[in-house]
Amino acid sequence: MKLSTGLAALLAMIATPAIAQDTILYRGGPIVTMDGDTPKTVEAVVTRGDRIAFAGSEKAARKEAGKDAAIHDLKGATMLPGFIDAHSHFTVATMSAGGLDLRDKAHAGVTDIPKLQAAIRDYIAARAIPPGGWVVVWQYDHEGLAEKRHITRAELDAVASDRPIVLLHVSLHGAVANSAALKAVGIDEATPVPPGGMMLRDDAGKLNGVLLEKAMFLLLAKLPQPTPEQKLAALDAAQNAYFAEGYTHAQDGATQPPDVAFLTSPAARERLKIDLALLPFSPGLDALLAKPDVKFGEYRGHVKLQGIKFVLDGSVQARTGYFTRDYARGSPEGTHPWHGQPVLSEEEFIAQAKKANDRHWQLFVHANGDAAIDMAIRGFDALGIKAADDRRPIVIHSQFQRPDQLAAYKRIGVGPSYFSNHAWYWADVHRTNFPKEVVDFISPLRSAKRAGLIASNHSDYSVTPLDTRFMLWTSMARVSPTGVVSGPDERLGAYEALQALTTGPAWQAFEEDRKGRIKPGLLADFVILDKNPLTTPVEAIKGIRVLETIKEGKSVWKTTG
């Protein structure tokens, strides 16, 4: 039976409206696919729903899309796969809005202890914080002060002795507290120092308020916490901060049990648009092991448990990283010799890591100093992990890696997650402690590539800002504020720098078949930049702007400027 022309048209409209509505053709600017080890640019991309359907010539794309597809004209802008966060602390973005942020440009003049004291006084007055109210200061860095030392408990008491004051070190590996804060959390002169921690003292042998590594957790565990309602309200701002940098996938790099519960809750999952990978912190491992229904590597909505996070040492700029050589400036207290210390014993690390590895849960290990990296390597070897097993253990930072350790990473199948921003923020500090050849090899991204490793680059937010173009620049320039280049031979080209924000972290998260490239079948996750990084001079890279971020075919952030 032959249908009338009008009836046939009506049936066609009924049968195919979804295709017309959710098909988008992107064209009008360079589209860098990141598919392969050499740059490849296509004229157009077609998406249907949350997936990429086609990438190639505009003529073929138009045929694939059909005449009713929506057109997204790039107007000369450059489109890339959405950036993938290899390591940061997403939960900090939901918490730090409630304190004094010293990285805010309004506080650029805080360059010595008296100015720091004044900034805290002004903050207390501006917020009308009453006696007994907590004052939390973020992004405190003693190396940025003229005195080149920590502010003390007594100096904070002089600001306000009737309000608990806590300064969180930029490294997230230490804090300084005044007397009211120490009293509020039950720390006094008789409090034992936990193994792997440090509680610094003054010349009279009294606590000076500086708590490092595991000692810091005595304080953090008792700080006032946002309510679930407050955290939920902060989720949109947090994920928008990532979207504004072109990220379509974020990580929370050391998730505490309450945050695991919150971020996997139905309320949080309903709010999340960004893909979020959680790394539960190893002290909570046994509790997770006791839950037979816990699954790693599987999304529920936009959130998944990715792997277990172990911390082997501290922060090099705080002089708590663990090395095989001594710090020229000694310990945080100024004692010599000092090469740091492990936060976790090797025996405990291996025992705990074995529990996770036996469940096939991915291992993420924080290791900054070369001695801590040695610990990680010995631990992986003790567990019998080999590259052929495809377990992909990740050593976060791998900051002061020795050249000989690259071969061990290759043998084991380690994915190093490097931190090129150190070349700008702290390389000058590192040179006061270690020889030139040691500092020149920090975050050896090029050597890792030559060794056949799949590396990534990260911001470690809030340790450094969520600025993806700045990260590209630091991996390409490796220059410090004083103009010193740390390891010219380790500088990356633009395409390699982009790989460390796309294909590298996708592989490390076992998502190389979902993300990191513009290829049919993969998620329609994109970032649109005002300039093409592949054709932009190195010094102009950090000035590139994010224009739009697209997650699974939907625009989730767009510049208003």
C-alpha cells in the first residue's frame, strides 16, 4: 500500500525527531582530535546525544548530520577533547569559600608576618567573627614571606587570642594554629607526636603551633565541618570552577570517609554534571573492605570510586618530602642532617596496598622525594605487579624522581602523574636545598615519554590554581619567577603538553576508550579555546582563554566576556 506524501512526511517526523534535536555539527575552526601521537586536525565533528558520531571533513560531516542538525559555529576558535584532571582535591573547592584565601589578588601585599597578621585582623573585622568563632586561612606559604619561616602560635595569639585561628599550608601537608585552636581540639604539651608527623617547638621547648603531616590530622579531624546541606549548595560552584578551566572530568585526590558518603549520596549524584573520580584515603580502607557491595571503577551517575590513595611522604617545599640525600637547609626546625621521613612505614604500606590490590582496586601513591619513590617501587614489586598485568598504579607527583627509576616504572606499568607547576612556584625554593641537576629533573615529562611511560600533568588544586593553560605553559617553559629554567631538556612541545591533560590522564583512569580524544564512539566532551595551542607562541600559551566547555553534548559553561 502506498502512503500519501503528507502521511509519509508525518510518520517521518514522528520517527526521527530525536535525531534532529540531539544531533550537533561542530565546524568553523580547528578541531584537534588528540587521536594519535602526532597532531591531527579535522574540519568538523558530528555528535548525537552524549557521543561523537563523526570526525572528518565538513562535507562528509554535513551528510552524516543531516539537514536538521543544529550547527555550532566555532567562529575560528579551537576545539579539543575536554581536559581531564589527573590529580586535585575537588572537596577543597566545596570548603575553601568559607575562609580567608591568601591567593586572592586582594591579598597580594601579604609578603611578611606583620602584613599577614593585619590581613587576618581585617578578615575577622570584615566578617564580624565573634569570640569563639573559627578563623580558617587558606593558601598560607611561609616561603612566600620575607622572614622565610613559619608564623608562630604566639604571633597568631597577638592577632586574636579569643578566637581559634588555623592557617592551612598551601601544600596541604601542614597547618599553624594559635593557642585557642590547639585548646579547642585538645592538643597540648603532653600530646604525643603521631608516627609520621611533626609538632614543632620553640627555643623553650614549647609547641609553636606548627603541625606537619600526620600531626596536622589531629587538628583537621576536629575542625568545624560544613553540613551536608552547605556542601550540596557548594557543589555547583565547585564543578563550575572546573568547567571554567575546560575540565569535563575531575578528581578528588584523597577522599575522607564523610566525603565519600556525601559525594556518592543520591543528592550529590543528582547535582553532579562533571565526571568525578574519588580516591578514598587509605586510613579508611578497612571500612571499605568490610562492605561487600562496594565497587570501584564503575560510575553511578557522574561519580565513581577510582582507587585507594596512599601517602608515603610529605611536601618538598615544606621540607617533609623523603629523600636519599639531605636538605641543605635542614629540617623544618632547622636541624641537620635531615632528608625527610616517610609518613607511612614501608611495611604498613605494603600490607595495606596488598588488601586493595587483591581486590583489583587501583593503587594511587603520593611520593615526592626519591626515597619515597623507592618505597613505592619496592611496594609494587612486593605485590608482584608487572606492566603486563595492566593494573596501572599511579605515583602522584613523582616530583624528585631519579633517572634510574623510570625503567622501574616501565617494568611495573606505573603511570606518573607529574606536577610541572612546581617549576614556577617552588623551583627557586628547591634550589636552596638541592643541587641543580636534581632540581632540573623535577617532573621529567619528556624523559618519561622517551621511556615509554604514559604520563599526566596536574594542578594538585588547591596547592596551585585550577588553570589548565598555565599548566600547559609550565610544562613547556619550566621557568621560575627569577627566570631560571629547570631542565631545558624536559620541556614539552604543545602537543605533548596537551596529551598530559587529555590522553595521558584518560589512560591512567582506565577511560581511554571513553575520553581524551575526539573520535566516533567516545563521549562528546569538548573544550573550546580562543586560540590554538599548537600554533600559539610558548609565552602566549598561558593567555589562551576557555570560551566554552561541553559535557556529553551539552554546554555546561560559557564565558560571559
